Amino acid sequence: MRERWNVQIRGLVQGVFFRDTVRRIAARYEVHGFVRNVGTNVVEIEAEGAPNVVNAFIADVLAHPPPGARIDDARSKAVAVLDEAGFSVKGDLRHSIDE
């Protein structure tokens, strides 16, 4: 059984190699999905895999941000499973999630 979670992290998360750090952590956990910038000071992660693996991955990302990063808020929600393979760093999505 797989599940997929969308996580939006707000804080000092751009210009500090946050997305690359998430990609490296994802490789260790073998989760599938993506990470991208979605607005000023917001990074979005979608992670898919076994429930215990996805939970551990998210906890690791939140506990070990790169040097210089600061996490002010993180919100997560379950989303539809896509049976996606691999984990990628996507380009910026230029909109604010506040709107």
C-alpha cells in the first residue's frame, strides 16, 4: 500500500539548497515525487511510498534542513496516489499559496 503527501514548508527555504537537500534525503528513503518552489519563502514537496517510509522522510526533512535554512511553518495533507517513479526537483511555480 502506498500513500502520497503534499507538504508546504514556509520560511527561509530559498537560496539555501533546500530543494537539493530534500532530493538527497528522498534518495535515502527511496520515496517518489518532487520538490519545488511555489512562492516567496515556500517550498512544496509531494512524497509517495509506503506510509512509514513517507512519514520518516518528512520527519527527516523537517529535522535536518540545510545550513542557513529556517522552517517557520509546515503543513501537510494526504493527496491522491499517482504511482509516480523517481523523485525530481521541479522548476519554480510562480504563485503564492496565500491567495
